[in-house]
Amino acid sequence: METIGINQILLDILYALRSLNDTMVGYCSNQAPVQTDEEWLHMQEVMDILKTTSRKSIYNWRMDKTLECKKFGRTIKFLKSSVYRLANK
């Protein structure tokens, strides 16, 4: 039986994590990819622009794809043009 070295095990784990990361990219929503040169806003900035204190409203707009969002690590940010589009309705 062949002995697997610690380096090989670590490499296998690294490849598995990279594969998982590639799978999770864009998991925030099923929207089409957006331009990367756009500005992204935090939740509080969105709440200020839309003049709301309800995180539930923003969550609902995310889920019905009224607001375009993207996950950056553990933080969800919102596309500035999408927020202003909703504010002008």
C-alpha cells in the first residue's frame, strides 16, 4: 500500500478549496454578471439612499432581484446603479 505524504494531502485540500470557491462565486443571486468597474455599496449606504430603516425590505428586493448584489467574502454589497434605479422609481 502506498503512503501518501503530508504535502500531497495539503495539495489535495487546496485544490478542493479552490474548486469550492469557484463554485461559490456569484452565489448571491442568479443574476447575469455585472460590470466590475461599477461601484458597490454597503447595506447602510443603501438604507440611507432608499430612506428606509428596514433590512427586511432590502432583503426582499435582493430576493426578487430588484437590487443587484454580490457577495464579497461574508459581506453583501449592492450595485450603486441598481440602488439609484430603485430610488428613482
